[in-house]
Amino acid sequence: MTAGLPKEKQRMNIKCSLKRYIRYIYWSLAIISLFVPVIIKLTYNEPMRWTITLAFPILILAMYPAWKFGLFAISFASVFEYLVEFFLIPTNFDSDFPQLVVNSTLNWILFMLVALFILHYHEKSEQLRASEERYRKIVELSPKGIVIHREGTILYANPSAMKIVKEDNLVGKSIFTYLHPDFHEISKQRISQAKIGKEIPIIEEKLIRHDGKMIDAEIGGVSINYDGSPATLIIFSDVSERKKVEQALQESEKRYRRLVEWSPEPIIVYQHGFIQYANPACIKLLGASSLEELIGKSIIDYIHPDFVHLVENRNQEINQTGIFVAPTEEKIIRLDGTVIDVEVTGTTIKHDGKPTFLMMYHDLTGRKRTEEALRKSEEKYRLIAENMTDLVSVLDENGIIKYASPSHEFVLGFTPEVYEGNLAFDFVHSDDIPHIQSKFLYMVLSKENKVIEFRYKHINGNWVWVEAKGTPVFNEEGNLLHFLVVAREITERRLYEERLSHMAYHDTLTGLPNRRLFKERLEQSLKEAERYGRKMAVMYMDMDKFKHINDTFGHGVGDELLIQFAQRVQGCLRESDTLARQGGDEFIILLPEIQEEQDALQIAKRILAALQEPWLIGELVLQTTSSIGISFYPKDGTTRHELMNHADTALYEAKEDGKNNFKTYSLLRVR
């Protein structure tokens, strides 16, 4: 019946059966021990009596775990001994009874002392075994590599150590075989200077694996006494991936920093009301000579008193990241005391783990002055309007264009005559019309200016983003006369903002979603799967032999291979699926809606089949495949970390099984 069970399960069954049979024998012998006093007293051979008296209880007590019943048997036997002496064996009551009591009492005390000694011995032995087993498991199951060596010769290595260096057995080998030559001398020096019990500080060194690959590792240890002689215990871990991530983060930070530094729009970052950063355009706008003049200063110091309450409320109300701050017009005070009008917009980001404002200022001083001049003189207004690139128009209360500046032809291609007499909304993108109508209604009711961004039609058929400021003009009785609209093209700015947003959520090489976007989509899919009882799957995959191709033909070929790989895999997925690049040659796929697990397996097969075709890069014809690990919700996990980790585990097994295949985590658990 056990033939179909795994070997480990069969061994456990046999072990349990043996324990059960031994327990039966223990209890049988313990019960027989109740009658030992009778046998002792009926044995007139004195040496034999003492042999049975001492040996049998000790035998019973030594047979753990029946010692508890053995103690009871000894106690019962001591009492039963009096009855046997008195009733079954002829004695002179007056002369032999006191001696009988003394002998029995001494026997009982002797049995109890022996029992306590054996009990103490068993308890200490069990504690020692439990302690040894506990520490053995800690070392064997540690994710970090642990090696014990003496003068460089390895005496012990745990599984993680062998896994890190890709070696089946390390015992008897030299640690310097796996240590980069550049670190031999410093390692010898560290080992020679270590004293018993003294810690060897952790440092970063380079290791050489059995397959020849060089990895970064953090290595520390302690000098110990091992098998009666001094030895060194080394603990190390592979930090190669962490180093790559750190380098990628540094490069990414440099790219984004250049974008901000070179931006013509003033950008400022402040946290809890205190300035943390300002780009050169903002330093110039505020009239400072350097960034040091602004760092640590309160943003309120540069805000006009009329707008201090607005900024303070904004600082208090917004305490989350990713919140967009709608454009508003404010006044700021430069260091020289000059007051300028600015349009303020931005978002909240995370800086040092706390919500922080990233704001963009647009200097409105010139536009404000122009508007004021336009109000004073219609002739001057028209003259300026005809010679400016901003789009100036006058609309009546029904939205009919009464005047359009000549700049419309320069910016949009249509002559002013095309606009005049027609409804302004006829030239606006249909998706933006409801938004504009609500803003115009607000201007009428509040009698306030409003800044609106929308898409205006170009003569060549495309749409141009403009930023328009609408000003309602009223007569002395408070009746609306018309709207004055001054707009400027902001297509480049919008594209810039969209690029920034896209870069934050997409991989710059392949254009695929990055880790951040994948994380958000996976979290959302988990919520929907839990709410509607759906199944879903996560696939972890990488390219087999990518490193060899990248090292042999260069990063240019490697990058093009990654791009083609992403395109080919994307072509195997459904519209609802998400393919994201994790970094390097690692990709991850989210299948948010599957009916059965077989659906995911079919997609995996389709991907592997598509990757069998050779890659054409320039004049090169390359051949590479992929390995895939799959985890299912909810069978293999119910959280993002569980699904991704289990898919990664399955990927590792797929690569270990020869690559160019896929493995599911659920099947690994069955093994």
C-alpha cells in the first residue's frame, strides 16, 4: 500500500510503527514490574533478591518514555513490599518487623534516587538533542552562505554556500579557489588577525563561481573553536542584483535630474513648507544667486500675503503622493522685493519617505501687463494682439467669435475670417467641450478669470494643445458684454509632461510597463479577483543565453534583442494581459482573467513556440529561447509578493530542468 507514496512518507510511516510497537513493550514491562516485589520476597537467595531488586527497576526506568509509569511502579512496589513481608513470608513479628520496615524503606529510597538520576539524564539529553537540531536547521536553512574553514581549507559548507558558488561539494577545497585574486591578500590578513570569538567585519568582495561567473558578495565572519582547533566561520551573501539595481537607480536619477535642471520652466520642491530643491530657472525667477540661498527657507517667505492662506491650506490638506495640484494663479515675492504673477501647478511626490510638493511656476507677469494694457485701450489692445503669438479672441455670451487675432493663422493655419461669426466650440475637440462650457459658466456666475487647457483644431487636421485664460467683461450695470480669451500653444509642454508621466511608468528601452506600473495593475487585479471570485496567473520569464549574446555582440545587439523579444511575446498575449520588464532580460506577465489554469499553460506554450524562430539583428542571425515560471491565484498565493516569488521559484526550476520550458509552482509543491 505504501509503494505509491514518496520515500520520505514511507520512512515516516515505518518510524511511527516502530515507535508504537516499542511503546507497547514498554507498558507491558512496566505492568509486570508491579509484581516484582512478590518475586523478590519469594526468592530466598539473598544475592539473587538484591540483583532483581536493583536491576529490574533500573531497566524499567531506563526505557524512556515509560519512566513516568516506572516511578509509579516503584512507589506501589514499596508499599506492596510490606504486605508481602507480613503475610506471605514467616517472620518473627516482634524481632523481624522493625528490620523489615528499615530494609523496605532503604530499598524505596534507593529506587527513587536511581529514578531521579535517570530522569535528569533523559531530560538533559533531550534538551541537548533539541538544541543541536535547532541550530543545525538554522545553519542548513539559512539563505546566506555559511562556510567553516581552517587555514583556507573548507571543513563545512551549508547548502546556500554551495548554491551561491554553483558547486556540489565544497568540503576539502580552498576558499581562495572561489575568491577573486584581488582579495586574496586582504582576506589572509583578516583571517590571521582574528582571535577566537572576535568578529570579522563585513566587507564587499568579489567571488568566482564554479561556472566562472564573477559575483559581488558581502562577507563577514568570526573566529571559532571547531573540533578542538581554531577555525574561521564565514557568512556571505550574493549582492550582485542589488548592485545592479543601485547602479540603475543612479543612472535613472542622473537622467531625471538633467531633465529638471535643463527645464525652462521654474521647478521647486518643498516639504512641510521648507524648500528642498529649486532648478536654475526657479532660482532665477526668485532672484537668488545660488541654490544655497533657498535651501531650508520657508516657501511662505516668497508668497505674497494675499496667497499665504492658499499655500498653507494646500500644505495641510494634501498628505498623499500622486495628487495633482490644479493650475492656480498666485503672486510671489522675489528676493529683491519685486512682486510677480505666476501660474502654479504641480503634484505631490515622496521625498525621504514623506509627501513632498513638486511645483512648476509659469511667470505670468508679461501676460498680466499685456491684459492690463488691453483693458485701457482698444486700439493698443488690437495693435498688440495683431503682433503677438498668443491667440486673442473675443466671444459673445453665446460663444460666437467676434474677433480673432492674426496670430491664429500663424499658430493654427486658419485666417481670422474663418473664426469670426462662428461658434468657438466648432474648433474645439469634442472631448474638451463639456469642460470648457462648465468653465465659461463659472466665469459668468463668479465674474472671475479662469485658465483652461484644451485642444484646438489645426488646418492640417491635427489638434494643438492651448492654454487659454478667459476673462468675462461686464458693463457698469454688471451685465456680461463678452469674453476676452488669450491663449497660447502649450503642445510642447503637454508632450513634455506626458513624457515624464510615461517615463515614470514605462521601461525606456522596450516601452513596456515597468515594475511600478505592473505592481499597480497586479494589486488592482487582485482586488477584482477577490471581489468577483476570478482566477488569475503571473508568469516570470527571462531569456536563455542572453548574457552570452550581450557580452559577445555588444549592448547594442542586446538592446535590439530585448526590443524584439518584447514585441514577439506581446504578440502572444491577449489585450487584457500586461507584459512588463523587470530589468535586464527578466520579464513578468499578468494574466488577470483566466477560466482555467490550462488557459495560462496554452499562452506559455504559444510564447515558447514563438521564441523558437531565430532573431534577425542587422546581419546577425541569433537563436535563443526562454524559461517561464507560473503561479496561480488563489492556489499559489493571494498577495502580490507570494505570486511573484512563487513564479520566480518556478522559473528557477524551469532553468534547472534544461531551460526552454515552463514550470508551475503548484506542481513543484506536489513534489
